[in-house]
Amino acid sequence: MANSPTLHAVIFRIGALNCAAPAGIVREILPRLPATRIPGVAEVVEGLVNVRGSLLPVLDGHRLLQQERRAGDEGAIVVVEVAGRRYGL
């Protein structure tokens, strides 16, 4: 077991699903922020949020993965960087 590869991940929940993202792509975790809806985009795109002066597109993980929102769940935004671009989930 000493030679086993190690996976570092950020674990989070979307609805009833336990999810994981490789820690290397997670930049930060933010409290839920109000998103400005973008007309004409897919329903899975929640909108844009302003993070320290930069606009961050946020995807709605519940719609994306077809999961019900849990009652009382405040939620958070997991900011990931993929191919040089940042997204919120």
C-alpha cells in the first residue's frame, strides 16, 4: 500500500448525490451568491456572479444532475478551473 497513488479530492453533495472534484482544479469555495440570469442560455446555467470584480459563470448542479434541492440547504459555490477558465458549480 505504500506505493498506492493518492487522490486528493474535494467532496460535496448535490441533492442525494455525493460528488468529488480533483483538488487540483478546485480554486475556492464561496458562500451562495445571487446570480444574474443570462437571457437565452440553457436552464443549467444559473447565471453570473461578481467575485472580487470578475464575472464567474455558475452552473446549477441540481438541474445539471437532475437532483432535488434539499430543504434548508443553503448551498455553496465550488469554483473550478478547467482548461484555463473558471466556473462555479
